[in-house]
Amino acid sequence: MITEPMAGRAPKAARRRGRAREGSPGGRLPAVDVLRALAILGMVWMHFVPTGWLEPTPPGHDWPGVLEWLNGFLDTRARSVFFLLAGVSVALMTGGARPFAGTALRRARGRIAVRAGALLLLGLGLEQVSGTPNIITAYTGWLLFLLPWTRMRARLLFGAAGVFAVAAPVFQIARANHGRGWGFLPEVGPGAPELPQGLAVLAHPGDWLAVFQSYVFNVDTFYALPLLLAGLAIGRLDLRERAVRVRMALTGAGIVAGGWLASWLVLGPLGLGAAIDRFQAELMAPPPMPPMPALPADGALPDVPPELPELPPMPKVPWAELWAMSKPGPGIAEYSALQILWLVGVCLALLGALLLLTERGPWQRVLWPAAAMGSMAMTWYFVQDVITSRFLGEGPGGFGHAPQSLVPYALFAVAALVGSVLWRRLFRRGPLEALVHRATTAAVPHR
């Protein structure tokens, strides 16, 4: 009497576990979506850049201290969490703690490659509308970069992330100091070729190599590489095991505390901070104007205009930047190996804590709006990019957008949370997420 019902339930349970291992929506981890929502809210903050509480602060006036601190602290950090979560997503799509092999792995890789192509078209379409590059397009290269690493276990991936965490900032500093003559880097500044933007890229194959260089060798890509691998490593942990969640939270907290302490020791008592202070002072100081060439004695303009003198070179980036944390520290995130390690610790601690919280029913209900928003992260990123580029007005001198108060950001955050809850009660995925999913499963069916 008992064995027959149990036998009937076993295949269903096995199918559910199989779907969860393949990273299907049925196997989603709400904690990952909550952390993704926090990353999106932080990135949207950096795009809105609130300068006042109820009214924007006029140019030339001091911002409220809290808002100024938040703008400095969230800069690079919010998108860094987003970079790392891209790796977590790829890990979950390729088996999580039990990586796929054989046909299952080839199928998963095929879906990821198709997903990358769909994101490229979406990103170019968004760039066509907004007129500025966006992170969705960058996802194309990141997903393809991670494909060869999907066979590896967590330990090897953490080791590779550690190597890249040092190599990437070293390359960034060397490039800033000596990279003007490196031919494989994209040209920037005056005289650089103007590349097509948006969907126009597809109609100019002659510019594809230059566009490829601008995507692959830009500052964000090198900064993202160790975070992508660290995310892939985290996704290879058994995130459904309570002991793993506890270790993640404790290890992450230890890395965060140790990172701050190491940076303070190196920059303070050990004295390397002085080099960074000199660099920052030279960077912020206005460059001396070179003398203009003298005109002929008769005052007549020459037929051929004289060559303008070269501007003084940028100050050299000190190698002490490798140990410097950004806001509230003096460092620049892209140059700091310690900052990358610290951010991995932050993500470990946050994700571990959120995984533990979402084990409990009350916290699941409290965090459900954020989880719903995180599951629609691509849709909300698309929406906010259109809003900030088209509806916030042009900033001083034609750069960026007009100064904003906290009100537009708060309205967007509330609308995104409420809209996500309402949408997810009716539909399984967000609008853009569903579009990408349909394209992916049509090209590479699950079976």
C-alpha cells in the first residue's frame, strides 16, 4: 500500500531535481535574484546620480553629504556585483554544484551561446535608442568568455579568479603608464576613428574589428574577468546546502574585514599611500597650459597654421594602487587587486546571508518583491536606460543628464518593485527575459 504511491512520486521528484540542476526557473534560488535586485538598484542609482533630496543641487553647490558618499561608494561596486552574478548564472545554467558533461554540457553551452547572440541584438537595439553603450552588449563577450571554463570545479575556478584578480589590475596599470603604443588596444581620444553605434554596427562589417577591440580591450572588461570567474566558482558550490551557506557568509565577512585591514596597513603604516596621494593630486590639478606659438612681427596669419604644442603627459599610475580601496579610500577600483578580492568577499557574505534568510517563510515573503525584481533585471535595466537617456534632460555642457533629486530614483525603485510583483503573479518571466528564453529554447531545445 505504501510502496506504490512512493514509487509514483519518485520519478516526479527526480524530474524536479533534474530541472533545477539545469538552471530552469523552477530551480531558481530567490537569494540570487534578491542580490541581483540590489545590484540593479545600485546601478540605477549611479545612472540617476541623485544630487539632492527633494530638489536637485544646482551646479557649483555642495551635495548633501549622505548622497555624495553613496554616489562615491556605489560607483563600480554595484556593477561589480552584477559582473559576479553573471558568472553565478552561467554556473547554474551548466549544472551548478554538479557540472554537466557530454551531451548535456554541449546543449547548455549552445543555449548560452544563443543567449549571448540575443543579448547582443538587444544591447545594440538599446544603444540605438539611448545613444550610449550599455552593459547588456558587454554580456555577449562575458558569456562567451565563460564557456571554456564551465567544465571546472569550484576550487580551480577560485584559483583562476585569484590569478586574474592580480593580472587584470597589473595590466590596467601597465596600460595606463605605457599602453599608448600597444597596437591591439583601441584608439581613444582626439583623432580616434568614429565607430558606428547601435544596430548600425551590423551594417558596417569593415568596422567590426575596431568595435570588437573597443569591447574586448576596454577597462570594464578586464576589471570584470576575475569577478566573472569568481561568480562561476560560487555557482559551483552546493548553494542548497545549509553548511555551505554558513561557510559562505562567514568566509565572506572575514575577507571583507581582512581586505580593509590589509589596505589600511599597506597605505598607512607601511607608507605606500603617499604615492597614491601624489598621483591623485596631479590627476585633479589642471594641466599647465603650454605656450602658444608666436605670430609673425607684421601680425599676419601664416598660410599654414603652426602645429600646436603637445599637452603634458598624464601622471604615471603608482603600483601602490594595487593595494588601495576606492571610496572611502583613495584608490581607483580598476587598478586594485585588493578591491576585487574585497568585492568577492562582499558577494559571498551577502549571498550566504540571503540564502540563509530565504530558508525561512517570513523572510521569503518579505524579500519576495526584491526577488521578483531581480528575476526581471534585464527588463528593468532596459527601462531605466531609456529613461535616463531620453527623459532626464541634458546635463551642463551637453554631457550626461541634468542633475536629479532623489525623487525620480525613489519613484523608479518603487515602480520596479511593485511592477515586478504584479507581473510575476501573471507571468513566469519578465518581458525581455521571456523573449531571450524563447529564442534560446527555439534554437537549442532542452531535449
